[in-house]
Amino acid sequence: MSSTLYAGASRRVINPRLGTSKAGLRLFADPIQAIESDLTGSALVLSNGVTKVVILAIDLCVVSLQEAMDIRSQVAEALKVPSSCVMLNLSHNHSSPALPGWLMDTPEQLRLKEAYKKQLTRWLVEAAIEADEKQVPARIAADRGESFIGVYRRESGPDGRDVLGEVPDHPIDPTVGVIRVDGLDGNPIATLFSYGCHPVTVGPRSMVASTDFPGPARDIVERSLGGIAIFLQACGGNINPRVGIGYEIDCRDAKNRVGYELGGEVLKVAAKLRTHLQAGERSVVGNVPNILLRPWQPVEGASCTYLGAVEEIIKLEYIDLPSMEKAEAIRTEWKQTLAQREANAAQEWEIRVAAKFNEWAEKLVEAVDDGHPTLDVVAQAFRINDIVLVGINMEVFFETGLEIKARSPFENTLVLGYSNGSVGYLPRFEDYPPGGWKLDGSYAVPDLLVQAYTLPIALHPDSEQLVVERVSSLLGQLT
């Protein structure tokens, strides 16, 4: 095994055709009318002559498990590596196109999205191949900073029920994880940074494709340091921007301000990381005996002490299913509701919700017929020297990310949700409403609205702790 780390990075623009609808439900689902800022897909390839890992980061909101597997397998085949060595992280940007199957599409929307999915896969494969070809000897370093652009979003309403709001005095995880990958001259090949927060500063009235705040954050870093800046979405399942969900039609001011604030913190941390030089012993200057200085000396030795990837499929259980009679009654109810809303020319979002719930009701009946459905969750981890990236294909809460980091044997551990697809929220036991999740409940908080991801019913409340245990075990395989 080589003791030299090699790295290469590349990027592609991944804009959709105008008219493609976004991946929303109650909000953020209208067709895109303009490109406010180019959506991108970035690829970083790291290798040591034997093992090779690929990190893909894209400005999309939701990708299904199967779609993510298809992209990863094609990139893996192109670079001749196992799929477990390819990680796909979504920024979870809500101002981006949906892929086929998220909503019940019209034939025209389906055509647009199927074409976009093929282009997206091709662009990402091209970016990965180019990054692989651009590999040069490299060094890597990591540190962390703090940003408070996020706010806890599960607010208790006047009636005691949870609403999607803001709780400014609630704790969050303010960590900004920064990884700097440099050439041997100390100039960046790529700067990776992670933060957990929903990119929704560009709100639902802005019918544009936009990178939201990760875009201007990347711009700040790239203009200042060079190289490619790569945003990795962390555990932002219950965190929104402190400025709120954008209400204005033109949300660029808020988007840029939030992005610059985050990017400034990334820049501050990255500027302190030196991969090619280190402070030497204090010494005198020439023959002046009473002035001591520390000369900068080249960093020597191995640049790669460990490079590895592990992955596991975790099967999560659901709470008890209803009877078939109840499930079929729900299916009939939503089929009728959808027909009534369409016939009465209800508002678009009302029809959209009814269509989604109608689809969910079909899944519920299928689940009851199955008798014991489970949900596949992908847990993945990369280790580069003593830096670890954990990827989970769910909307993970910040508390879960903190617990995984606390249990990790590696000081520099970045925990990422929205990785290798997104199959639903992962609420903790204490996040469920008093008395448990109700099949006929009306929930405003998205993580309790399982219908958005067409899960048949809520996950068992112990699911989050099972994921924490399995991820912790996975990290043990990298020691």
C-alpha cells in the first residue's frame, strides 16, 4: 500500500430544463421558471494506490435510495471501485428539481424528469472520471468552527401541538466541519465543509432554481482560497435558517447573507490549516542572539496512513400496522378526496397533497398485505487518515449527529445526513408526540408527516438508537 495520498476534484453544472417542478409537497413544488444560480455536482476522488474513494456532492433536495444506488453504481463502474467507496451527499436544497416518482407527475413532467435523471447521472460520472484523471499527490487536514445561522424549528403551538416554527433559545449543533485537501504546494484542490441546516432561504414564492445558501458559501471559499469548495449537508433534519423560510419573491439578499456568514467561518478555519508547512524549532536570526523566531519547515513523511470505506444496510421496523379494513378505508377516502379536489378545481397544493396521500394510502395497503415491511437505511463511513465521514440516507436530527460524534473514536468525525439518497426522517424516541404517532393525526411538523416520503406508517420509536448503535459499530471497523 502506498503511503502517498492522491486527490483530484471536478465539477459539473446540473441545471434542469425550465418548467421542471421542484421536490416539494405543501410548499416548494411549483415548476422552475428561471435559473437564479447554477446548480452543481462536485466530485472529489481520494486514493493511495490501492484504495480509492469518491465523494459526490449535489445541489438537489431528494433522491430515492434506488436512484442513489444507480448513480453510485455507474460511478463505481467507471472508476473500477466498489459502490461502497462512492458517497453521494445531497445539499437538500429545496430550490431544485424533483426526480421522477416524487410526485404523481403529468406525462410532460415525467418526460422532463426522466431526461434530467439521465443527464444528472451522466454529468456526475463525467465529473468523477475527470476528478480521477486529475489526481496529484496531496495532503489533508481538518478542523472545525462554529456558525449560528441555524435555528431549532420544532415549535409548540398555542394548543400544545408541534408546529414548524422557530425556537431561538433551543440548543443546536453549530459545528462547521472543515476538511482541506491540498496539493504538495499547499494550494487547495478541494475544501470540504459541513453544516446541518435546511437550505430554504430561497422560499416557495421564488420559482427559481437556486443553490440557496451553500452556493454563496462555496463562492466565498473558492474566490479566497482557490480549488473547489464542496458543501456537505450534515444533520439538519430539525434545523432551519435563523432568517426563516424565504417569503419574498426575490430572496437573494437573505440567501447571500446567510451563505457569506457560513463561508466566512469556513474560510477562517481553512486559513489556519497548513498541510505543507509546520512551525520549526525557535532559533535566532543570524548573529542576533535576543530575537527568537519559528521558521516554517516543510511537512515530511507519509501523507496517507489509512484509507478505507465501510457500509451496512440497516433494516428499520415500523410501529404496528392497522387492519386491512382500516387501510382499505383510508385508501378509498383519499381516492375520493383527490377526485373531489380535482373536480372542484382546488388550489394546486391541495391537489398535490391529496395525490401524495392517495399514493401513500396505496403503500399502506401494500404494507398491511405484506405483514412485516421494513425500511432499508444505508450507513456508510470513509476514513482518510484520522478524518472520518459518516453518511446516513435519512433526514437526521442534530442530536443524533452529536451522539454519533461523541461515540466516535476519531476526533475529526463529520456526520452527514442526506447521503446516498433520502428515505425519510429519523426522529428520536422523545421527538414523537405524547401518546405516540397517530395514523389519523394531522401533523404540521414534516418529520411526523411520513406521507411525504410515502412511508406506510411511522418508524418504531427505537429506530434512531438502532442507527446510532450500528453506525458506532461501523466506525469500530475502521480502527
